[in-house]
Amino acid sequence: MKTDGLFYTLFQKLPSAFFETLGLPSQTADLYTFDSIEVKQLSFRIDGVFLPQSSDLPIYFVEVQFQHDAAFYARFFSEIFMYLDKAPLTNDWRGVVLYPRRGLDPAEEPQNTRYRELLQPPRVQRLYLNELGDAARTLPGVGLMCLAVEPEEEVTRYARIVLAQAWEQGEAYYEQVLELVEKTLVQRYPELSREELLTMMDIQLANWKESRVFREGLAEGKQEGKQEGKLEGKLEGKLEAIPALVERGFTVVEIAQILGLSVAQVQAAQP
């Protein structure tokens, strides 16, 4: 069993995403380290493990299962119990399995009914990304995971929500989320070039000010600012760019972030 590479990267770089998905505070990630664990005596590796920093917290074994596999739970529990047998830790444990949709979960198949007690929460949580509600998706970490499974017509909307929410948590966090959004979309649409992805999403992925929408909406304002050579001219140019950005679907918060204006200024200049 192998954790999906995209999610493995996500949990490494943004471990709060995992705990947000479980409904726990994002700060819980500060109490854990995420790693793959090798049990040398048995020559096997568990790809996704959150190891706690204190004995009163549970170990989390996490798997991302994006294909149907009737024998999945047999391997999942075998590896967990072999690890617990050999590990020096005495902590309690939890299992978490992430599926893109419920139909890939083999829990109800005959060979897995013998695990029915283990498959009950809180011992094991089975999460279906396409069933998470809008409230959960507004959390940047959860939203990132959902981008991998959202219908194409929803991807743009949720990408913008993820980026807007990430911005509110600081520049460093925002940069991490931007990188992961790009990785998610590149993996989801491998046949598209980066330029085609930008066009399709109508957002930029590496820097807001490189986006086509931003360039088109702000071009006239920039030109006026250069001609005036004054702060007032630059401000007026930014204000004139607002209607174009609104028309392309950017929110008030996003426009304020992009243009370096206050939300009140953007609201006052809306058409």
C-alpha cells in the first residue's frame, strides 16, 4: 500500500491539513511529526504516519486510497499491528483512510466484514473527499485535498476559496498553499501546459501579479499611473482596474489582496 505522492507531499509540507480534515484544530499538527516508518526486522514500510510528541496522544496511520482494492484492509491492519508489535511507543492508535468517493471503499465486501469492529470510529475514520461540506472546504488544507477530486466546474471556485483563506493566515502560509495548489492542478491536468492551466483557471498559481486576469484588468491603470508619475495616478489606476477584476469573478477580499487596497476601497469602487 502506497500513499498517493501528492497527498504525501501535502502532509509533509502542510500537516495541519490532515488534522483539519478530522475536525481537529490546525495547531494539533504542532504536536506531531509526519514520516514514513520502516520496520527493519520485517522489511516493510508504512508510508504515512503521524507520530505524537507525547505519550497521551494517539499515533495516526493514514492511507490515501484512490483505487478499488478488496484486500486493502487486510494489508492496512497487518502493517499497523506489526508496527505496534515492534515499536517502542506505547501510545494508542487511530487509522484514517481517505477515499475520493464512497464507492471505492471495500468495507462492505464479504472478506472485510471480519474487520467491522475495527472499522468503527474513533478507531478508524473513513473519509470521502467528495462528501465533505462547503464549510470544511474553506479550510485551506481540506480545500487542497478536495481540489484533487472536485468536478471540473467547481475547481476554479474552490481554488480561489483556498487561496483567499490562506492569505488571511500570513504570507509564509500563503506561499506554501500556492505551491501545493499548483502541484495539485499540474497532477490533475498533466496534459496541459502551465500557460493553459492559468488560462483555464483564470487565476495565477505562482504569483498573483503574473496572472492573465490581473494583467488585463490592471494594464490600463498601470499605464495611467506611469503617465502621471504620481501616487494619486497609481491609486486611480488601481481603482479603475476593480470593475474588470469583479467581472472576472474575483472576490472583494482577493481584489484587495491583489491591488494592495483596503476592502473598503474596493467596495466603494465596485460597479
